[in-house]
Amino acid sequence: MARTDVQQVAALPYRIEADGLLRVMLITSRETRRWVVPKGHPMTGFAAHEAAAQEAWEEAGLRGFPCAAPIGIYTYVKRRRVRGDASVTVAVYPLCVADQAEDWPERHQRVTQWFDLEAAAARVDEPGLKALIAGFRVPPASTLASRVLPVVRTGLRRRVPMLGWFQSLLPRQGRFFELFEAHTGTLVAGADALARLFHGEGDAKTQIDEIVAREHEADDITRDVLQDVRRVFVTPFDRSAITGLIGVMDDAIDQMNSTATAIQLYEVTQFAPRMRDMAGIVVEAARVTAEAIPLLRSLVPNAGRLNELTARIIEIEGHADAITEAGIKELYKTAQDPMRFIVGREIYGSLEKIVDRFEDVANEIQGLVIDHA
């Protein structure tokens, strides 16, 4: 029979639960009842990641924050009786889930279920999709999370995975384990609040207050790191590595705060689709950073994965540059008054700077890998 090539888009819905672990949602197909991810054909008038998010809504009732940069592609053969088999290539976009509706178009045609990554990868049939799900990792939770500094533990709303440091550099006396763990928590929580703000999820003031609170916690954590660096004996090189990494991490949450401040100052209530795309990229950058930092604890065996994760951040930073350029160009053509253009350009620029700061984190990690692995 004839063989045709078909392009599809898919969403990989995920959430980080109270135990700090990441879980993904799978759904059953309508005909064979196999476990799959929400997917479908590209849609006219929708960007690829928007179409993937729309499929997640129609097939699973999910609403959330899609990332405009796919995590990869996989292929499979679709058997068709009439038109011949089709070789299908699927681009997969991560979707950070905000909530699941009580009802949706295909609610009675499919089953939805959350799985941990290992179980999800085991359920799906396509080898390429198995690999993408298995590679969509975050670090395991640790009992060290219960020993985070009190000022941080009372502020953070969810436990975050254990955040360590590679043993060849980190002095054993300091509180660096807990401090870096807590700072990663501020990045994830701040990115989540930023995405909710741009997607109109909940009250805008509540989301802005959340970002401000996370930024204040991050400042406290950074201050404690710097105090420990001075208090504990470390060599000049060790001191540079520690302060360099905590510094760029702090710059990322500072820039989220600056973005929220601009929105509040200019009383912006409506956001262009490309601004929402940028917020989705910030969420993805925070997720990748949350996986990368703990791997520094065992730098040599994790060097390959660290290179993959830093490459992912650099990749999505390139997407952010393209989105910003297109967004500003569109704003220039459509803005009815100069002030609207000026404000919109400032918000785009502020969002781009957040992603740039995450790229700085990736560069710091790459430098450590090159120097020590």
C-alpha cells in the first residue's frame, strides 16, 4: 500500500507535585486504547506549540503553559486501510499544567492518568516517545528538603528536590546544600507565578506578590551563601565557583521581579500571545535548571546529562530571541499609540533578559563541566 508522510504536534503535560517529583499525564487513544500523549495535526491559525496545547485541552481538559521550543521528535507508522500506511513525525512540546477542567470535548472517549516518568515510559509503545519521556527528568526528592533554613521553609509553598554541590569543590562545613536547594525553589515558584500572570490565571496582584515574595527569599538565600563563603575556609577558585553560580541564579529571579514590577507600574492587563510564549519558555528554563543543579554533586558521571541540559537552555534562549524580535515587530506595526509600543517593548525586553539570565546559569554550569569533568 502507498506510504505517505504526516506531520503532527503533541503535548507532554507535566506537573511538579508536593513531594518534589515530576509526573506526566498520559491518555488512552480512542480506537486501540493504548497509552499516548495528546497529539494531532497542525492547526490553521495556531503556532505548533499552541496547537499542541489545544490538543491537550480537547483530549484531556488540560490548561497550562506550553513551551514554544519542542523537547524533540519521534516517529511511528500509522496503519490505514484506505489511504495506505503513513509515516508520522511528531514534534513534542512540554506543557506545564495549571489545572484540569471538570469537562472537556473528549472526556468520555479517553482515560487520563498521571504517571511518574518511569511508569509513563513503560506504558507507551513508540520507542521514540519512550526515550523522550524517560529523558524528561528532574532530580529525586531528598530528606534534606526537611532541613532547609526556617526562613525559606516557611515561605516556600512546595518542597523542592534536593539541591547539592559537587563534592570536590563544596566545603563540608557550610549550608550550601540547603541554600542552593532553596534558591532553585524560588526560581521554579517565581516562573510558575510569572506564567500564571501572563496567561491570566488567577488575580494579577496575587501572582505579582508571589514573585516579589520569592525574590525576597532568594535575596536572603544569596546573602547567606555569601556569608558562608566568607565564614568557611575555601580556596579563591572555590569561592569564585560558588558565588558565580548563586549570583546568576539570583539574577534570574531578580529579573522576574523587574518584569512583574513593570507590569504593575504600567497597569498592563492584556498580553500578546508571544509574551505568553516567552513566559512558557521561562517555565521550561526553570524546570531544566532544577534538574541540572543537583547533578553537580557528582560532576564526572553526570557530565553528559549536564551538557544536554545546558544545551537545552541555550536552545530555548535562541527561541526566546526570535519570539522577542517577532513580537516587537508586530507591536510596531499594530500599536495605535507610541506609549503602547514603548511599554510593550519594555515588557518583551524584560522577559528576554530573564531567559538570558538562565543562559548565564547554563554557561556557569558548562564552565564547571569543562574545568572538572
